[in-house]
Amino acid sequence: GALSGLFFGLAAFPAGAAGDLPGPDLVLTNSASRDHIDLTGAWTYSIDPYRDGLKSFHGNGPGLGHRRYETTDVEAVTRENPTARYEYDMRREKIVTLPGSWINHAPELRHYDGLMWYAREFDAAPEGDERAFLRFGAANYTAHVWFNGEFVGRHDGGFTPFAFEVTDLLEDGENLLVVGVDAQRTDQTVPPPVTDWETYGGLTRPIRLVYTSETFIDEARTWLGRDGRIMAELALDGPGAAGQAVSVTIESLGLTLDGRTDRNGMWQGSIAAPDTLSLWSPDNPTLYDVTFAAGDDTLPERIGFRTIEVRGTDILLNGEPIYLRGISMHEEELGSDPGRIMTEPAIRALLSEIKDGLNGNFVRLAHYPHSELTTRLADEMGLLVWSEIPVYWLIDWNNDDTLAEARMMLAENMMRDMNRASIIIWSVANETPVGDARNSFLRKLIADVRQRDDTRLVSAALLTESTTDNGTMRSWIDDPLADDLDILAVNTYNGWYGGPDLDGVDDIVWEARHEKPMIFSEFGAGALAGFADEEARRKFSESFQADYYRATLAMSENIPFLKGMSPWILKDFRSPRRQHPVYQQGWNRKGLISETGQRKQAFHVLSDFYREMQTAGT
Ligand code: GCB
């Protein structure tokens, strides 16, 4: 976690002291490309609703009979000693396929929100000086990890990757990995307990035992600077990290950058971009094969080169003004019983609806970091991305631990995805009420983003103010944070949650109080697919939703500084707080497609609107 702001005036800080910028110790850039044992597949699981396996009845740690993380062969021990007391046996538990969330393990776990134990045995054959790391794509929300009976670490935060080194614990032969996953959110977590989506507790992303050489490339990035130079940075980990010869090669461009790491194992370099460089954009999502090398280690990546900046009220991609034709999306696959299991075909199906179905060029990945596969596919398919952390609604703004958790999440998300050309915006919050404590909390996050990556834009989804004089509604952003952001983003629901009738929506006047581009990070209305009502414009009918889109899109055309939108939302998604017995039944119905992929009328309204824009070249 050492690479941070090397190019941005912090080169004087020794490793680990780059300002007070927090970050994970291990990044394991593109770990999927490394030698690894895939630990997805069959695991056993056991519920522990009282968290007894962590605390026990007097709170001083579980007794022998409850330590699910130990390697004890319970069956063998109890055969030997019939009075031995064991109240678990992970080897004989129910079996489930991971990644996944317990919502799909069994019907009675539909609303389970406690601690779940998962266990998996596997064979390994460590070689020579190789190092070994357990790497989790995500565990929602807290993970307690034991390997071969030893506690190796805990991680908080449901949507970002983490890794623990287990080189010294790895056995030649059989190994046992046990993970306690706790989905419970509290008033101090990020997000807090009340959200508008399904929690999906579990081990929801790939799990791997990753091998590396003794000294390896932990972080590696390359990108196009706004000054037209290709920049690159590396950070090595291991006994040979300092003074190591390193290189970055982009063979198809005939480019090699090389040099030697400093005493902290870090290196940075740059080279003028050749004229032959094909810039990445949604219309031309060119990715280059890049090879990072250091000592015995090489690391492949596929990377696009582009610039993103704002000028006045414009957003410039590769120096040209662009309008973000977007949609918001939750991480939830199509189907009537989703589990947040994002396979490549599942992600492709959703992103193609945006790219080909809606004629879009932009996706807001709401409200938390989505899987690494999603941002990689956005690179490949050509979709610009808004990437966000779940600083959502009612965060405990005065709590230092909560702030620390949010900052770590932000760091983990950014460091995982620094090489993704698709990501143009890091967002730090959604719909958070203005106040001193909140403002300083979010300013800290904004400062972290800028310190770590000043090549992308910073935003947050804000709330608006409005007044109505003589029947005309005027809206504006009344938030001191607007001064700190590059792009202003607002969620607006006039015609659905209050505001005028649909007929009046396009008369709303949006005032510019800042010389910055604005986007609608959300607007939307619910509709049950297939529901038509003889009373036109009845809420939850498809025609109401379509009219709502017509009205809001008409309004959008009157706002000169509006430079994009990501309406709410691509697909109906599970939300336990949406319990209207007829229209919702546990689903937020603002999707343009139903949970099974049926397109609603409003889908076509937005698709036509975007097609015209695309044709007009705006
Ligand atoms: C919002 C939230 C989003 C909700 C949406 C809604 O403003 O940001 O998470 O799901 O409204 O449907 O009400």
C-alpha cells in the first residue's frame, strides 16, 4: 500500500508515511493473473446467530467445543473419547457453492443477518521460496479468517478485496481454511443498517490462494497523463524490493520504460506517448497488453489510455466534450432469485443492455464497489464508469472509526482499479445531509482521492434545494461540498417523490450556482413490468414510468450545464424495505427492465433519447 501520490508532490515522504493516506498493506494487483489455487466451489457452512464461536457465553472466547476454526477432526476425537464435547463439526456440515450469499443457501436463511462459518479443505504443494496469500474478492460485511487453526486476520467492509500472507502456515498436503462472515451492519458501519438494497451476506466474490515469488510486484500501474506522457509506477514487496531492476513494456507500441526501484522498493517513470497510441473511449475501447517486470516476477495487464478532465461546465474525454449517456446499476444478476453472483456472462448481460440496448456510454456502479470483473468488462466493452463507496444516508459522521473504515474502503477500491480506463469518477457519498461533521468527513475522503489519484474526477450524489414562486419551481445545489467536487451530481425525483405533477416537471428551472458540469446521478419512477391501468398515469404502471421519463428528459434539455445522467435504475432490484404487496413484494421497481430482463416502456423512451443524442454526436 505504498504507492500514493508519488507524482503529486509527496515523493519526499518515505514509504508508509505519504501524508496520512491510509491503504491496505497488500494490493496484489491483478492477482487473478498469478499462479493460484481457486478456492471457489464446495464449502461447508454452519450458522452461528449468537456469535458464540467468537465470544462464548462469558464473552472470553469460545470453549473447545465451539471453536469451529480449529483443525480438529471432531469425528475422530469423539470416537476416541466418547465424552469429548463438541457442538460443531465443520467437516460434516451442509455443503454450498461459493462465491455466493446465504440468501440462496437455504430458504430459512432468506433474512439471516448473523455470523456464518464457512470451511474448505484443499491440497497445496508449496515450492521453494514461493510466498502464499489468501485473497478474497469480497466478504460482506466482516470476515474473520483462520488458516490451519491460526487466526490470520479480520477485514471489515463488504465490497473490497483483501489478502493475508500465509506462507509460513501453508502445509504441503492438506490445508484448512475457515472464515466467519458476519453480515450485520451497525450505526457505525459503512453502509449503516438502513439502505435500499439487499445485503447479500456471504463470501460473494472469488477466493484464491495466490503464489508469488519471494520479491514480487504488489502494485503496478500505467496511465496517460494530461500532459500526454505515459506514466508508470511500481511497488515491490519482499527482501529484494530495494534497488531492483524493473520495466514496463507495451509491446504493440514498441515501448519499454525501465529503471531501478528506490530504497523503499518503489519506482516511477514516464515516456512521451507515441503518435500511434490509440486512445481509449466508449467508441474505441482499445486495450494494450502491458507487462510489468521486476527481478523474477512478471505481471501482465490490459490497460487503456485516455484522459478525463473538466473545463468550465464541460467534461472532456481525451480533450473533447462528452455527454454521459448513462444508467445506474446495482450488483445483482438477472433472474427471479438472484444472489449477487457476478459471473462474466451475468455482467455482460447487464452491460450489453446499457451499451447496445440503451445506446449508453456510462454506468454508475451504485452504491458500493462492484466486482473487479465488472470494471474490467467496462474497459473491454467501452463504458465509462462512476465508482462509489457506500457512504450512504445516515453515516456516523462523528465517529473516527467509521471515518477510518470509509477511508480504507476508498483506498482498497481505488487501488484495485487504478488501471481501469473506464473509471472516470470516484464518488465519495450518496444523499448525505449537509452538516459540519458530514462536510469534514467527506472532505477527508475527497482529499484522499486527490492525493492518491489526481487523474480522475471526484464527485458525490447530492441533494437539492428548491422553491416555488408563482407556480415555477426553481432548484439548485445548496451544499458547501459543491466547491470541493469536480462534477456536481444530484439525485432528483420530481414527479415521483413530491414535486409538481408530471406536466409541470419540464418547467422546473435549474439554477447554476457553480461553474461546473452537473449530472443527474439519479432520477426514476417505479413500474411493475406488464402492469397497465385504465387510469393513465397511475403510479407503478409502465405508462406512468414512461411519462415520468419523457417529462424528466424534457426538463434535462433545458439545463445547459447538465452534462450527463445515470437514471435510477437499469434493473428491478431486491430491497427488503419495499413491501407493497401488489407492486413491490420486496423489489424496488424503478428498473427499466424487470428482474428477469423484461424491458418496460420507459426503457425505449431512454433508449430513443440516447440514440438521438448519439446520432447528433453530442
Ligand atoms: C435514492 C437512493 C437510492 C434509492 C432510490 C429510490 O435516492 O440513492 O439508493 O434506491 O433513491 O428508489 O428511492
